[in-house]
Amino acid sequence: MASATAINTSAPTTLTTTTTTTTTNALSELITSRNDGRPHLLLACSGSVATIKAPNIITALTTAHPNLSIRLILTASATNFLAGQSPEQPTLSALRALPGVDGIYHDADEWGRGPSIGAEEGVWRRGGGILHIELRRWADLMAVVPLSANTLAKVVNGLCDNLLTSVVRAWDADGRVDGRRKRILVAPAMNTAMWLHPITARQIRVLSEDWGVREDGDGDVVSGWFEVLRPQEKSLACGDVGDGAMKEWTEIVRAIEARMGLTSTS
């Protein structure tokens, strides 16, 4: 953000040209890619330190499945954990450069003010695409990894005040709109006291029981759309020891592979 401001001050003409070049057709490309024949994972990160595991998950998946296409949503809080402050916390530009990562989206992209989608496409016009709807249509699976306490509360209460929660709120819960049932995997991650709080227990019950996936004998989904990957007990980043740490990232990778039907050649 600071570098963009500096460019704008010294050479506004250059900034205008660059912005047009880098953002033109980004939304159109997303829409077109719905039919590219590749499996599509929409990976979303909310405000938990476990966001730093996203690069591991992406690298493991795309190494094993070179044809997999991943698009990433980051909440404003999540971006604080991926700013190049350590080797396990690369910059977003480095994350975007990883093989298989075909887009990173922020709240501002919804309105044509973001780094991925600029005003030429993102400012809504009649007949134009709507980012959170197009991301829903594009995705074969959405995985909210990690799911913070704040985003959990928003999702359960139907709030849609950012890009991530707008996609979740617009999800086709029973397949009547998009013509197929699709899951949302969530991996909660929070402080132990947060995880053990009665409010959290109630909200997790909504996701896992009221809205949880139910399968028939053949493994086909007959109802529900959420699947909760419950956290583990360990020493947390804050120093507390107990439940609340995100499920081991390697197990999350296996869950994504299983739900997407990925094989070694996918």
C-alpha cells in the first residue's frame, strides 16, 4: 500500500497505466476459467495466526496435483500474518507467484479498489460480474482455513460484511441455484478460552449439526454444506496450552484431497 502511494505521488500517469494493465480482465478471466477443466479450490483465511500455514497447504496441494487451481481470499486481519516478516510468512506477492495460485482477493476487490480487480472491472455496472458470486460459481470446494472466532460468529449469524463472508452467505446451500451440492470446509483456530466458550460451542453446533453435511451410503451429500475440521490440543502462539489450535495442516490437505476427489494425477 505504501509503495502504491509513493508511485501515485511521483508519477500519477505511470500508476494509471500500470493499474489498467494489471487489473484489466481479471474478473473476466475468473468467469471464463469456470470451464477450464481444472479442479477449483477457493481457500479463505481469516484473522488467526494459523494463516501462516496457508503457504504449506498450497504448496503441498499444487505439488501433488499440478492441475489444481487455487484462488485465495484474505480478510483484512489475515493479511497481517503474511507480510514477509519471516520465512514461513511470505509476502502476498510471493504467495501469488506460487504455482497453481491463480488469484488472491481482498475486500476492496469487490468494489474495484483492490490489488487484483481495479475500477475498470470492479466498479459495478448493470450486466457486470459480482466478485463474491463469481467466486462461488467458480469453486468446487471452499475451505476456510483458518476460521477465526470472529468469522465463525459472523457466518453463523448470517453477516456478510466482507468478501469472505459474502461468499459464504451466497453459497448455494442445497444446489438449487448452481445445479450441484458443494461443501464448505472450515478449520477453526482460536485461543483455548475462546474455543471452550459456550458461545463457540453453540456456533459450532450450528455448523456441524444444523448445517452439517449428511451423506448417503454411497458417500453422496444428501443435505447440509458445512464440514468442521475440529481443532487440536497443543501449545498455542499466545502461550496457552489446550484445545483451539487449528487441525494439523497435513490433515487439512488430506481432507481437501478427499473432498475434491483429487488423485496423484489431478
